[in-house]
Amino acid sequence: MKRSDLRFLLPDPRCAEAVRAFERLGDREPVSLGPYLVLPGFCDVHVHFREPGYSYKETIATGSMAACRGGYTAVCAMPNLDPVPDGPETLEVELARIRETATVPVYPYGAITKGEKGGELADLAGMVESVCAFSDDGRGVQNGDLMRDAMREAKKLGRLIAAHCEDETLLHGGYLHDGRYAREHGHPGIPSESEYRQIGRDLRLVRETGASYHVCHVSAKESVELIRKAKAEGLDVTCETAPHYLLLTEDDLQEDGRFKMNPPLRTEADRQALLAGLRDGTIDMIATDHAPHTPEEKARGLKGSPMGVSGLEVAFPVLYTGLVRTGTLSVGELAKLLSDNPRRRFGIPSDPGWTLFEVETPFTISAERFVSRGKSTPFDGRTVYGRWLATAVNGRLFTEERKVPYETL
């Protein structure tokens, strides 16, 4: 199957024309032709594929196919697994499943601490050749001395520390933002300080160690300002936020587990600070924090559901609708946040392939149609633009109906 035969696989000859125009551009800028938009394949540096250990929630096979159908041609998988990838033997369990079942390239994280328990440094050197970075995502590293040691070792090995920043002494059983909705509905709250206090600690350690440091899922306005100042100072710091923090606030909360994630949805002031951070370059990339759970687990309401939502299959439509169609970002700016910037920062191979969307016809998100085993998203039922049509990755073309070889002319 040659690229010129795309007309047999896609519904309109303009699709193939747009793809060929995209491929002629050396810098891989997005190409629009009629209702069709071709973009470089996206890279998500923050996903949870749950395998090994929790494959009833998601597998590498289902998660990577969900990524493909969201336009992603590379993802970085977090290490909160069983066994936790905290050394070469435990990492190999995950790597074997990736080799056997992944649809798109999956780059694993290695844990910062053994078992992600925060007590002893993991075998970073033993994993360095096979991981994209080190993280204990799901829990912040509470011990500052241990984080200092991790930063020094990661710097020596030439890898990033990607930090879930959360000071557990400030949580007090909270699971929503400590704001109006939590107070009015009797839920214990999580203060923004639990995030930005640990970011402040880690930035002091970066200043001390010279480590390369990345902040996961930034949600609070104070966090944005701390990172902005650190960049102005010249520290080697980057950060990400997620679509739900850019588009939703505590005002959108419902008594439904699909609105429960960590960090929680915060205020409109926080959302505006995140948008300002995108515009001025403080926030470097958008990652989904795709964190699937079973429908049964997420049916327990805000109080009883685990934290985490599925994001890979809805990220582009909600961002295109909420940021590009509103004039907040251009298509090119969004492409850099989803593809170029994360690949560059995490050392992901630079040939992204491409992905194709139809962007003029509205459709309604239906989580029941997700390929992911996780069917919980706060965007379920939302009308958006940006229906996925195809993704080309590693010599294969995926469409709604089929997967075919895809040769270079």
C-alpha cells in the first residue's frame, strides 16, 4: 500500500492531498485542506497503562490503541505498576509487554524510589538505558534529602526527574479542590498549597543540584508563577498541564466520579493562570494524565471513586474546540504543545508520523465508544470538533476500520 493509495482508505481525496502537502514540509507544520487537518503525531509524556499489575483497568494493548485513535504516535508510561519498575528486572516485565503488544511506541518511566514507597532510591543507573525519565507519579517524594539524592543521580545519568508534586501533610483526606464546591457539598478539600509548596521545595533542590526537572500536571496559579520565576532564573525546568485543567473548573463539578482526578479541578483564576502560562511559554506542553479505572470503580461518586480519568481519545477534540476555535491558540501553537515540545524535552525520536482529523463537523463525545478500558471522562456528552480519521506511525496506517502497511514513496 503506497501513500498515493490513501484515496482507497479515507473518505475524501482531499485527505490524501493534505497528507502529501504535510509531508513536503520539512518542519512538519500542520496542513489544512477543506475540513481536513493533518498534524504531526502527538507525544503524551504522562499516561498510565496499568500493565503489569492492573490490566483490568487498562493494558498496554488497549491504552496504546486508544493513543493511536487520539492522534498520538508516542507515549510515556508512568511506573505505578505491580511490579513497580524500580530496577532492571522489574522494568523488563513492562518492557516485554510493550514489545509484544504496543500499537504506538511506549517509553516507560523508571521509579525514583523502590516500590514508589519514598524510602530508598531505586536503581536509576540500572534502568537508564531503557527509560525516558524517572518519576514516582501518583505520590510526591516526601523526603527532601531523598529527592536531592535522586536529582544528583539523575543529573549524572543525563535523565529528567518528572515530579508529581504533593505535600501529603496538607491533604487531610481531601479529594476535591479546597474551594466553594467542596464547602457547599460537604467534601474535604485539597489546598493548592499542597502542590505549590512541594514545587517550591524541588526548585530549591534544582538550584542546588543543577538537575533537569519537569513538573507533572500543574493545576494551580501559584505553581505557574513559581515555574515562571525559575525559568527566568535560568533553571532547567519544564512543566505540563492537562486538558481538563485548561477547560474546566470546580464550577463544572458534578457528583460523579468522572470529575475526580489528582490534582483536582480548581478555580477560574487558576485556569486563567494556566492559559497565560501556555501563551508566555511557562507551560511547555499538554499531557493527558490518562488514568483509566473500571466503570464500576468510577461509579462510586466523588467520595468513593478512585482519582483519575481517561484522556487520550478526547484530548485533541476538546483542545481544538476550547482553545483553537476560540482564538486562544493557533493550530500551530497547539501542535507544538502536543508534539514538538514534549518530544524535544524527553528525548523522544523526532519523526512523529502524522494524524488526520476532520474539524468542521461537530460530534458528541461518547465515552462508551472508547477503545480504552477506562470510560470515565468529564467531557462525556460534550459537543466538539475534531473527529479522528487516521494515524500513520512506524510504517502502519490506522483508520477507524483497518490497519494497513504504509510505505514511503
